[in-house]
Amino acid sequence: MIYALLSLAVITEVAATLLLKSSNGFEKWWLGMAAFFFYSIAGWVFAIVLKSMSVGSAYAIWSGVGIALVCAASVLIWQQKFDLYAGAGIALIVAGTLLITTKSSVVLQ
């Protein structure tokens, strides 16, 4: 259940980030306001997650998965370039997230 909530927090944060980009610096204010709404939901759900999961492991997963999803969505939505360096960077983020969540003492409550 906790990973489902963490997934919801990540998805709403990614949606908020994409909406913020779409707002074009708040020229489309309704998209910017929607971004604030989704950031609020993400923060609220993440706070619930932190009651049961260590902040180190939860934040490692949150940020790692979030970065990978935003990067992938940017390629699909705005045709941003995805090159070898972006792929290597995401691979390093995933490796770091796995290292933190499986081997580090930071995962202890």
C-alpha cells in the first residue's frame, strides 16, 4: 500500500511539473494553477508516505522515478532530444536510487 501511495505522489508531482511547463511561465494561468493543485496533492500524499517509510529511501525513489518520467514525457510531448548522455544520466540516477534503497543505512527509520 505504501508503494502505491508513493507512486501516486510521484505521478501527481510529474503531472504538476508538466503542467507548469505547459503554462509557459503562467501565460496560461489555468495550467499554472492546476500545477499548484497537483503539487499540493503530491505533497500531501508524500507526507502520508513518510509516516511509514524513511525519508532517505522515499525521497530517493520520488526523485529518481520523477526525473526519469519527466525526461521521458518531455521527449514524447515536446520532442525534446534524448541522447546518450541523457540515457546515461538516467541510468546513473536509477543505479543511485537502487543503491540507496537496498544498501544504505539511510533507509532505516
